[in-house]
Amino acid sequence: MVLLRWTLLGLLFGATFTVSRLYSKEVAPTTERDEAYRTIGMFTRALEQIRSSYVDPDTVQYETLIRGAIRGMMDALDEHSQFLDKQMYDDMQDDTRGQFGGLGIVISLKDNALTIVSPMEDTPGFRAGLLSEDRILEIDGTSTDGITLPEAVKKLRGEPGTKVSLKVLRPKTQEVRELTLERAEIKVASVKDARIIEDGIGYLRITQFNEPTATYLQGELEKLKQAGMRALVLDLRNNPGGLLRSAIEVSQKFLRSREVIVSTRGRTNRDDQTFRAGGRERLTDIPMVVLVNGGSASASEIVAGALQDHNRAVLIGEKTFGKGSVQSVLPMEEGTALRLTTARYFTPANRMIHEQGIEPDILVPMAPDDWRRLMQQRARDENPLAFSDQETEEERVVDVQLERALSVLKGIMTFQARSSR
């Protein structure tokens, strides 16, 4: 496998960004209290004591102990840094395919707890009523305390038709639920619902950021312009993220050439990068609103933060998730790798995304149950034959965040019309 300096891989399951680069022999500078030979000597003595004295000699092979020590080192850093054995490394690279057997929930580690970033609509996790910020306490009866992200993903994914049991805590209500879900093949369209709502206001949703998202987006924008679009609502609610490259390609469609989209800052200069708008196809001359909520993470936050900082769009909804760290994959021997946090993302106005999130310009809360019912309502509208008459007749939920977006855009359009007279 050819390793590039900045080969971008999207981790759908973690709503994170991954950057592969060549292994570097650079080490941290030593001090009196951080002296390599003394501490390595201590490690070696502990290793030999374990090998010579531990009760079960079958479990103290050098490779087993060293791999365990590496895992411990990574766990001591942060919740996103991990040692990847060959199977985990292979699975991580396969995640860019965008189609797999699972529950349709995007997960991350937040405050050291296995947390749902967003359930994908019309998937087993969504139909079971799982919500953003729910915490998974157990998987198949085993506690998730101390679990790594790749380990959790491995447990949750599986062949379509197989089942997995979860114990889930909802922090806002302290409700604990135990449920059994059946895995399914997960296929998610990244651009959906493009249409003119009223008064020339276009609307579309981006559900995730993958390889073809920007291409699909451009196609839908062209159709909306032909239909007379004079303003746009871009819906990023419950979008858990995806590829950094896709986030940049989407952002630059609404920004002027060379405007900063996002930057990364790490420990060394090689981790510091600034990404600017390029491309030729731009839509910079119409009013725009971006809808966000607590399920908007990583790539969604990059897009929302860039458009907000450049005063290109009004953000409406709720504070975003706050996932903005860069994990570099450092390949090692025998198909293993280190997944190491090496930088964090910053918006054009120098705001750190990680654990901070993006605050909307206009706060419009929506109850979690209303959001879930709204998603079910959308699913019924797209495929009414899949629902019973009773479900179809259920009272429709008003999308208060979208209603506010329409009101704001109508006001802007009215003001612009008066100013041009």
C-alpha cells in the first residue's frame, strides 16, 4: 500500500476525520523528569517481572504484553487514540465504502462514554427511537466502560439479520432502556429532499459527507436554480460528518475563491494546515440559512462554522456536537497501526470546534421526541406504502426550526428588494 502524506480517510462510524501519513522518528524533547533510558529501563524490568512471575505462563508472550502496553499508552492519551490490530486497521479502511451491515447509528466517545452522535434515518437504530447524546452502557450484556471506538464498532456491526442487545441511558431524563435490534444493510443517500418550498426558497438536506456528496449537491443546486431558487436552506441537522475533503468541496460552493474554510493546528508545523475555497462552481449571491442541532458533528461543523464566520449564512437551530480533532493513522509492523490525535480543527475566525461545538445565530430548540417524529414523518412521505394507515394518519409535527429559517429568509429577501429600488 502506498502511503501518502495526507491521504484522507473518512470514519463513518465515529464521525471523525482520519489522516494517514508516513511514520516519523521525531520524538519529544527530554527533561530531567522525562528521561528515556531510565523510564524504558523501568518498563523492561516490569516486563521481565511479569514474564517470570505471572501465574499463567501461556499469557505472557512478549508480543501479547507489548501490544497490551501499547494499548495502555494510547488509552492514557485521549478517547480517540487507539492501537489498531490488523483486523481493526482493515475494518477502518473498509469504512469508506459507505455500505455495511449494522444499526445505522454513528457513535463517538464523549466524556469517556460511548455516545450516539446521530441515528441515521430509516435504519434500525432510528426506528428503535435512539437519539443523539444517548449513551450506550452495555452491548450484548457487556459493559462499554473503557471500550475503544473500533471495539465498539466491531461489536455493533455484523451480518444483516443478526441481532444485538443494548442498554442505553438518556442523560436528559436519566431513563435507561434495554432493547434488542436487528442489524440491516445500511445505505444512506447523502443529498436528499431538494425542492422549492415557497417564494423561491430552495431546501435540501445533506445527511453525511462522503465521496460523491459535492457532485450530488451541485446537481441538485442546478435543478433548484432552474426552478427559480432565490434563497436556500441547507439542512445539516443530525449529519454526523464524514470526509474532510467532502466538507471542503461543499463549503467552497458557497464561498468566494481563496476564503479560508478550516485550519488544523497540532504540535508541529507539519500538522498545521489551512484549507481554502477553490473550484469554479459557486453560489454566493443568494441569502442562505444553515440548520444545525446536537447531531451535527465534525464535517457538518466545519461547513457550518465556515459559512457563519464569513457571514455567508445564518445558523438556526441548536448547538452542534463538538467533534473537531484530527486522528492520524501511523502504519506499523504486520498490518497494525496507531491512530493518534495530532491536531484540532479551527474555524476561519479561530474558534476551536472540539468539545466546544458551533453556536447557532438564532437558537430554536426542538424536543428530541419531536425531532424523531419529524424524521419518521419524512420517511412516511418518501415511502408511504411502508407504513400502516394508522401511522400515516398520526398528527404531523411542525418543523419549528425550518419555519424560523423560512421567516428569516423572507425578511432578508424583502429587505434586499426594498434596498434595490
